Amino acid sequence: MKNKMVGLIYTGQRADQLRDLTRTRAVASLPMIGRYRLIDFPLASMLHSGIKNIGIITQKNYHSLMDHLGSGREWDLHGKRSGMTILPPYMTSDNIGVYEGLLDALRSNLNFLRRSTERYIVVSDSVFLYSVDFTRMLEDHIARGADLTLLYSKERSIRRHGSGNYLDIDQDGVVHQLEFDPSLPHYENTYLSCFLIRRELLIALVDRAVSGGFHLFFNELLSQMLRENRYRVVGFECPNKVWMIDSIASYYSANMDFLCAKNRALIFNRERPVWTKLRDEMPAQYAPGSKVSNSLIADGCLIEGEVYDSILFRGVTVRAGAVVRNCIVMQDSVIQRGAQTENVILDKQVNIQENARLISSPSYPLVVPKDMSI
């Protein structure tokens, strides 16, 4: 059953609230947990479900994402008959290169859907971080005689006032009603922007929906499917904890959650490893007199000062006398002598000068953009 599925990851989500973190990169390429990118996690779920043919739909700011994914070698997705296919946007007479929604993206990539030979397709976006076995989802889909299966979670931390998509699901798992961007969500089931469907049916639905002027999968196509009552739409609950990365605060708190070993165990284990792009580095070095507590320190780091409750990506340097507390410090950044940072997100290659003090609130962490010196 594993070879019956093809995967498709949509990376074109808008991320206005992520501001500086997504100014030059897609949400899918956001650095996470010391050495990963956000897209690594849906890729891991698909790979461990036996999906070996995966398309990546890109939109804006996708250069860093393409650099990260490369040929797909790190994920063993560089074979001749299957592998990773990057699907960048392109301009036509009726497509200006920017998708208004998932339906537009699917329509522009129908050739990928038609070229694939698998019977079923899993379509996911890259805003949510979780681990799920799509093989179990497919088994449930077939057992229920479903036309469409939606992945959802009851996790309260991913509910948002004024945004998000929510499902009314009965005790048999059948979806009856939808809510999109409600001021106060009435349904406890948050749709994780991931669904499973027969590939040929998806092609037919996309053709019909786009010809009818639809652009959005959830708000328009799915709403019409439920109104027509022609299709059996069911839900499949994600069995593990889910994180939603849609703002600076949620990005910060999600990363900090992984300082807890219990949360790390939900995503990382020997049976289901998460792969990412390799970068050959020396192991982290800890100078005499340095202090590190409850932190994730990636390879290539040099720690001469003090680091507490923080996540340091590859190649970060913390000079003697510097104190880093409750921070996310991305690749190749430098905290100079005597500097203090607390509740701060430092993007790549940031330089914090000697004796500088950057202190913010954990509810509103300060973001220092890439390549800045303060």
C-alpha cells in the first residue's frame, strides 16, 4: 500500500506576521530547532510513509528553499524513476506567477499530477509542524469509503481568533460543516491544511473548480463539496502534538518547546529520523570557563561565554563574557565580548557588538534581521 501515494507540499503560504523572518525566505525554509528547516518535517512524514515521489510547489522567495533541497540527495529523493520535483511558479497568459490560493497552485501543476502514476495523493502545506503516518491515514480513508480525508488536530494551542480553518466532525468521523477565519472558533477540530484523495478525483475537482472561478481549496471547493453532498468527506486526527508557525511569537515558542526532551521525543526518534541538508562542521567547542545550561547547540559553534535555555544553530560564536539567555541564534552569528541577549531571535550572520544589550519580552521577542550588526 505504501507505493500507492504521491506527495505534494505547497510552500506558498502568506506569512505577514512572520515579518523579517520571511522577508527573503519562504515559510517552508524557516530554520528550526538548531539545524532543520520547516519543510524537513512534512518531508519526513511522507518518507516514513513510503512516499518516494514528492512535488514541492514554490511561490515567492523560494531561492533559499531550493538551495536547501538541492537535488534531494539528503532525503534519498534523487532516483531516476521517483524523487523530488521542484515546481516553481511560472507566468502564462492567465497566471502572473503568484497563486491566489492552493487551487491556483494545483491547476498550474496539473502536469505533475497527470504524470504521476500513484493512485492516491497527499497534499500538505508547510505551516504546521507534526509527525504523522500517512499509511494509517490511507488505510482509514479506504476503510471508511471516503472520497476525501482531512487531517485535523484538537490541539488548543493552534487555535486562533480571527484566523484558521475548523471542522465540525460527527462521532463517525464525517465532516459536516466548516469554519474559516472565525472571530471565535466554534469547532474544536483545527484543519491542518493537509488532505488525502484519489489522484484522478483531485484532477477532476481542480479542473471543475478553477473553471468555476474558484481559487481557494478550503473556503470554496471544500465548501461546495459539502453543500452538494455528493462526496464522503471524513477527518483523520493527527495523533501527536502539533505546532503552528504563523507569527514571530509562535515561531519563538515552538522552538523553545523543543528544549523539553518530551517534546523532542514526539518528533525525533531512531525509527523515524528527520533528515536535513548536510553541512560538514567540527563538533561544538566549549572553552574553559564557558557555561551552558538546557540549550541545543549545533555543530560548528564556539562557546566561550554563557548560554542558558537557548537554541544555537551551526557556526554560532559566543565570545567570553557574553551572556545568551532564552534566545534563538541562527547560523554563523556572533555575540561579541560582554554582550547580553535575552528573549531575542537573531537571524543568520548577525553580529552583536561588544557590550551591547538586547533584552525583550518572551511574549514579544525581538527579531534582528539577517546580516545586521548591532
